Amino acid sequence: MSFIALLLPGSAGGTLDTIPEVDNRIILLEHHLSSSSRSHPLRTHWLRDLATARFARYGLSGQKSDLDKHILHLTEVALLPFPSFGLYVNIFGVLHDLAEALFTRFHKFSKRPEDLKSSIDFLRHARKLPLEAFEVSRTRVAETLVLALNFYPTSDVEDATRHIKEIMAICRELLVSHSPGHYPVNSLVVLSISVSTEYHRSGHVEPLDEVIEFLRGVVVTNPPGSSQVSLALGRVLGVRIAQAATCDDDIEEALALLDTVVAAVDPGDSHMLTLVHAQALTLISGFASLRTYDNRSAESLEKVISLCRSCLSRNTLNSSTMGDRGRSLVVMLLEACLKIRFQYFGLTESLQEASSCSSEIDTLLPSQDPLIMSFYESATEKGAYSTEELEEKIRYLQGLAVQGTNERWAYAKGLGNWYRKKFHQTGDMMDLEECLKYHRMALAPGSTGGRSASYSCLELGDLLLVAFDRSSTIEHLEESILMHRRTLELHGSRGSTFEVHHRLSLSLYFCWLLLGRVQDLDESMRFFDMAVGNEYATPHHRLDIAYKWAASSRVSGHHSILTAYQKALSLVQTSLVVAPTIQTQHYRLVATTRMPQVPLEYASYLIGMGQLEQAIETLEQGRALLWSEMRGLRTSVDQLRNVDSALANKFAKINRSLEALTTSNSYSQSVPASSSMDERRADDREGTDAFGRTLNEQRRLVEERDTLISQVRQLPGFESFLGTPSFNTLRDAASRGPVIIINHCRWRSDILILLCDAPPSLVSTPDDFYARVNKLRTNLLDTRKTYSTSSCQYDEALRSVLNDLYTLVGQPVVSRLRKLDIPEQSRVWWCPTSTLCSLPLHAMGPIPSDDGKERYFSDLYVTSYTPTLSALIKSRGSGALTPDRPSLLLVGRPTDNLPEASEEITVIQRILGESAHCLVSEDATLQAVMKGLQDHKFAHFACHGNLVPGRPFDAWFRLEGQDRLTLLDIVRSHLPNAEFAFLSVCHAAELTDESVADEALHLTAAMQYCGFRSVVGTMWAMVDEDGPEVAKHFYKLMFSSEGGKVPSYMRSARALRNAVQRLRKKRGMTLERWVNYVHYGA
């Protein structure tokens, strides 16, 4: 018998023992009535007794006909005039009994709303009467009304809200007026059931918070039947968990309530154990409805992971009452969240734990019913199935008998999922149509409600978009739009609202493309804006939508294009700081493919509008994000300290803490890879692992830092503190020579020459510039991977690339520099973007000449590179004048395959004498090198350099033994007095595979970031014998008297150019050997 059935009035039956006894009584009363006139003074009394007898018979027979006659006789009693004399009939009791009987008939048999409505009307009227004077229990009337209201079908949210509030008001009265031993536990439980029912009907409960606070107030009084009241509170908390976007506190509270009930329940109380079991499943189902495809923020994802682990450690999920089903639901959610975490941050530990979850699910599922097992298999991406296996899965599920709302929904969804898998494998539109059929079935009336309906609509709309993409059938597109609009009406979570806005923006845009309706375009752009502004979605998902918005508005010429680009650019940095460490931030950069494109495309639009200065600001704001962020953490507070020393000290301290955290990877060391899943969960009682704690700490530090920055900006003169640099600031980068910026973009590519005393100069490029440059890079890198850099094939490929580069870039740039009166042999800096970061722009050529000599770009101008304008400005910061012979740290590790390193060391020692401090072979330990970098302004490395594909921060210099100086080690170091570094190693300025070109994540840029003003590096593997040759000419030229009083590090670019020119004259010199050397910085 259900909980509601136990509460129904009249469940105990009549007072007579057998049906024959009752029938005799009925015959007698019917005889009296048939043999008397309608005006007989006892007629009302006999009808009342007959109604009672009929109800007694109903209690014994359970037949609807007996209940119908009971109601008929009570109605006749109520309609008869009161007798002027004779036996007294309690008409108030008659009305109460009639109300209860109508409710019983509704619940047991008819389901007719008019029965329920009449019952409620009678009960409401009875509550206004002086019932006590007529021996009618006011409490019983109130409790019956609560039951009736719970069953009454509501037409809308407003109607449901009135009923729930009425039930809650009655419960308040019952709490005040209840008699000893009759605490209104049942009514409180019904209140929670009414909330749950309404949520599953509409997906939204208006007075939810009010009900929760009311039940909390009841629970704290520890009333009789407190376990059931606690379960009632847990039930409504579960509803809020499913309804709200943030709910971790509710989950913790609900779990604690369940723990308390489990601890208090008598193991022999099967009824209470059943209720606990059902409530735990309800809670977990609500918990599981926090679907990871809601695109939740990183913080929210960590909370769900933490709560899953906490939930799995609770007694509730480990007790026999819970069974395997509840645990499997939580483990499924944990598995999904861990996979999302891996996608967000690339944490292999999370992928390993997800695999452990999958194994546990495999052990739990066999104990489940076949429908659950099939649905789970269909909804996951586990394993690969052949077409025959998929067809067998479909036949198996189609052969299962289903009943009840949840089973019908799982059945339809499961078949829809299997057909979707089959479609992805076969591409057969018939499979997709079957998939659509079953997903529509999952939305049929009575199949689902609440959040499940919202997600079902969302999924069906997505599948219809796939169908439209494959068939170009406009009806599919229109039905998709209809389904997504319906999703919004079903009050889905704010996360899924983001998804719906995204889908609608695309669908309506397609409609505009097909039908040309301006209203579709305007509405599409409005939905784009709403999706981008949804702060409950992850920044990188919002960035992806903003990128699509900008592209769509650019194609369509919509007026929102500038807004779209501005919002996309603002989300670039936000998307980056979602990750707590610099390595996970790099992973996010690579994973979020749109991120590097946003500043380039925005700048191309601004250039097209003639806004060159704003375009330069945009490129600076959106490139080299990791270096810019880290450089911001080392911002000088000297000026601030003169104004507010306390604030300056706070800001410096928070920067140090944030930098230490950002450059750490301690979270991966806290949880060993070999740990079991249970050991991982035990890492923290609250379920938060080392990475989660790192993320939480980073969030705290970032929020505190943002608060301090706001305080600083309130001070006079600090309004733009750590703001985006203006064009007037950026143009200082060209104070010692023009900076040539190349924006490589699919929309349009442009060359901008930045000058310190004139507006930027725009150099146009051919329409096919973008594609041709991509082809050059592909040709060069593919040849380098296939052949060695010393091969004739690579030399030929490089020669072709340099020649084409001169045609595309060098020739128009040289022509413009001459028009700008920039004399030859001047310093120029390259600031390329995208693909061009991997191409040797300094060596473009050969350039035609009157004397017939072979010349290249670096012969005409002294060239350097800079990742950003800010980095170049920073490299020219004020500092003490370096003596002619500065101390130089000479790090060398000659090996059998690097024999010329010894000669290189000797050459440098010969030139610098005692100014060269050597750490060679066994002396070149990591500790000694790090200390030496602190003590010397100049450094020279002659050792092996190596790249790690996809992991730029693990690029390294080989030192003594197993010691390695990694790029991350360099980033962590603080070298405020450093000036110049020569990296005579392989790959020092080469980008790793799977890295972002515009981030310039290589050893040369790292040395520049940590303090060196000028750095010499190599673009690929260098030839060992060239080291001594280049070093000899370089240091002789650098420390010659020709440089005058110019700081030594500022002579390095010209010294390198001249040294390379001499290397070129060497007999047998190949192109790749001299092109390899590049200069970065001042």
C-alpha cells in the first residue's frame, strides 16, 4: 500500500463484521424508506444510516458501486430539508463524510476532477464552520483537505503556487492546534510530495524556498516522527537541487538528513527503510540531473566532483537500504564530471579516476534491471559497436515490457540513443528518422516532466538540427526551433538555457540564410547575445559563442558586430584564468581553438574600418596571454608604495602567492597515479582533491587581487593601473626603430608598420596571402619532420620558402620602409602573428641587387623579434649601465655528440677572460646554474636543448647528470639584473607541436620574460661546429669599441647579424645553418 493510500479516509472499512450483516442492515433501511413518505420525520435519519451502511459495505467489498451509493445517499441527506422534529442529524458531519467520500472515489476509481473539486469545496466550506460543536474533527477536515489539494490538477504555475501555499498554511495551523499524540507528520509529508509533484509537472516550483524554510523550522524542533519530517525536507531540497543552478549546500544538507535518518531507523522497520531508500534515490536523481553538459563553470564542476565523492563516502549509499542503484547513479555522474575535467584541464589523473568509475559501474549495473542497463549503455560512449551489435541492442530493448512514466521515458530514450549511434556509424537517414521517432516518444504526454522534459526537448532539437544538416529539409529546421523554444518554456536550468540560446541563434541564422527574413537575423543575434552573457556557462563556451556571433554578424553585415568582437575579446582573458596553473592554462589555450583567432579577426575588422591604432591595441591585448598574465604578477609597486605603502605591500604579497601557485604543479604530486578510486576519495573527507584545492585557492587569490586592483584605481594617478595599454604607450616600442606587425587572418591579412613619431603605416597584402603563408609553413615544417635540417631537401625547401616570403612580405615592406625614409642598416623588429611566428622573416630573400650580390632582408636591416610590443618596451626598462666587460655565466656540457661545445667555451673564455664564470660538465648542476643566473647579467648556454611535443613548459637545457633546466624553471626565476643571454642550443626559439604560435612559448621567450633584455636563440637544430664560429665573431663585435656607450645588450642584435654574415662566407655553408640564428628583445 502506498504512503498516500495509508492516509486516505475510510481505509479501515465499516463497523459491521461481514457483508451479509451489512446487507441485512441495508435491506431493513431500504424497506423503511420505501414504505414511508418523503416527509416522514425519520427519513433523513434512515438515509444517513443507509449511507453509513453502504460505506461499511464498501470497506468490506472494495467495490465502486457501494461507494457510489454511499455518496448518493449522503447527497440526498444534504439536500433534504431539516426535519422540524424527530432524531437529530449532524448535517456538518454529513458534509464532511461526503467530502471524504468524493475524494476517495476520485483517488480510487474515477479520477474525475469534478469529484475532487467538490470534495475540496466542501472541505474548504467546512473549515469555516464551528465544527467542534457538531463533533466533527477540525484536524481531520484539515488533513483531508491537504490530501485533496495535493491531488488536484493545477493548470499553471500560479495555480500550483496557490495550492502549495494553502497546504503550507494548513500545516502551520495543525502545528499550533494538534492534540497530544497526533502530530501532523502526514500533512508535512504531503506538503513535500506536492512540491515534488509540481516540479515534475512543470519543472519549476515558485514557493520552493518558503517551503524549505518552513520545514527547516519544523525539523529543528525534533518533533514526533522526526525521521519522516527530515525525509520531507530532504525531498524538497532534492527539488531545489534539480531546479537551481547552484546547490552544493542543499546537497550537503540533504545528505546529512539522510545520514541522520539512517542512523536512527530501526533495522526491522521495513516501511521506514523503504521510504529512506526511495528518498535517497530521489535526491540522487536530482543530484544527477546536474548534467555536465550544462557547461558549468570550473568551480561548479569541482563542487559536483567533491559532492559526488562526499556522497559516495556517506553511510546512506553504503547501507543495504540503498542498494546498488543509488550508488551507480552517483558514480555515473562522477565519471562524467571527471571526463569533463580532463577536457577542461588535461589532467590525466582525472581520466584514470574516470576509468575506475567506469569499472565500478560495470560491477554495479548487472544487479540493475535490464532497462536501466540498456539505457546506460546507450547514453554513454563506452566501447565501439558493430552495426550488427547495435541492431541486436535495439531488438533487445524493443522486446522489453515497460510500464510507468520513468520506464517509458528510459525505453524511448534508450532506443533513440541506440539509433543515434547506428546513424553515426551508417549515415543512413532511416536510422536518424527512427532516432527522432523515439525521442519524440520520450516527450509524449505522461512520459516525462520537469527537467527531464527540458533535456529531452533540447536533445530532440539538436537531433533535428543534424537531420536538417543532412537533408536540408526546412521542416526539420523549423521543428528544431520549436523544440528549443519549448525547452525555454519548460524552465530548464540556467546552464541548459545557455545551450538553448546557442542552438536558437544558429537555427535562426540558418533560417535567415535560407529565407532572408530580417526578423530571423535580428532574433538570432539577440540569442547570441543572451548566450554570451550567461554567466552560469563556462567562459570558454561563451567565448566560442561570441566568436560565432562575430563571424555571423560579419557575414550578414549586422550592426552587432562590434559588440560581438568586444565581448569575445573580454572573454579571452577570462577563459584563460579559469585554469589555476600556467600549464593547465596552456592546455586551455590549445583546447579553445577560437581563443587565438579572436584578436586577429577583431583587428582585421578594425583595420578594414580604418582604425589602425585600435587594431594594434587589440592585437596587444589578445596575444602572448600567458606571458602578459605572468608579467602582470611582477608589476612594480614602487610608485604605489610612495602613495599607500600598506596597499602596495598587500598587492605585492598577493602577487607572490598567486605567481607561486600559477607556476606550480603540486596538485599532480598529491594524488599518485596508482591510487585506487577509494584512496583518491579518502584524500579529503569533503571529497576535494589536490587539484580542487589548488583551484579553490587560485579563485580566492584572484578575487582578492581584483579587489586590491579596484582599490588602487581609486587613488589619484592610478586610474589605469594594470589596464590595457593605450596606443600612445605601445608606440614607444618603436622608439629605436620601426616594429613590423603582420596580422595573419582568414578574413584579411595586413602588415602594419608601427612608428614612434607618425601614424601606423598600412601595407596591403594579396587576397591569397593567408592561404599562401599557411602553405609555406606546412611545406617547411613537413620537410623538417621528414628530413634532417642538414639535408639538401630541407635546404631546397627553405630556399623556396624564403623566396616566397620575400615576394609576399619582404618586397612590400622594404618598399614601404624606403618611402618612410627608414635608412638601411637601421634596427627593425618583427612582431608576427599566427603561422608567421614559425617562419624566418629576418632571412627573406634573396633580394635583387645592382651589384649581383646575394642579399637577404637581414643584410639591409638589423632585425630582431618580439612576442608583443609590451615585451619590447619592458626589455628597454631603465637599469644600471653595464661595464664593457660584464660578468658572464658560461654554462657548457660537452658530450660525444656535442664535441664542439668545448671549443665554444674556450673561444668565449679567450675573449672575456676573467669576466667569464664557467659551469662546465660536472659543475653545471641545476642548483649551481640557477644561482649563477642570479649573480651574472650575461649568460651563455652551450649544451643540448630539447622540446617536448605538446608540453612547451617541459622544454629543457641538459645539464650535469639527470639535471635539466626547464622552461618552467626559467619562468619561476626572478632575474631583475639580467641583460643578455646567448642560447647556443638546439630549438631555443622553436615552437613545440600542439602549441599556440601567438603565445611564443619557447626557451628564448622564457629567458626574455624572466629578465633578460636581449636573447639570441635558434629556430631549429643547430650544427655543432657553428657554435664556436658564431660565438667568436659575436663576442668580438659585441665588446668592440665601435659600440660606444650603448649598453652591451643593445649591441647584441647587430653583433649577431654581423657574426652570421661572416658564417655565411664559410666554405660549404648551407642556408639552414645561418638562417637558424634569431635575436629577440632590445
